[in-house]
Amino acid sequence: MKLIVLNLPRDFEEQSLALLFKKIGDIKSCDLVIDKITGISKGFGFVEMALAHDGENAINKLHGTKIGENKIRVKASTQI
């Protein structure tokens, strides 16, 4: 199940994003979206969970949690 994670801190790293979701289940991929010009995170990314129920658990456990000052949003991605 592919998830989109929104409202991440701009200094958040892809490795930290992967570790956050690995606590819930196996991940297939993790991509933090980076601005090509500045090299700084755009504040969102995609995580693909290996199992659909782990994706649902990630949404239930992580949506609305705080990372630093930011309350993140986690939902199913419509991106293929």
C-alpha cells in the first residue's frame, strides 16, 4: 500500500522517514520529495508498505502525530 506523508519538517531526512514507518511494518520503498534547486525537502514524501494492513496501521498510528512542531498527515496515495 502506497502512502503519502504530508507536513514533514523541511529538515527531515529520508532515512528518518523510513525508520518511522519500519516501526509499524516492512516497507518496500521510501521517497522524500526534494527540491532540485535548493536540495531541501519539500515537506512531503511517499512510503510504500509491503502489506496493506501495515499501511492501514501506519495511517491509524501516525496520522496527526507530531514531528517537532509539525503535525503530520498520513493517507493512502493515489499515485501509481
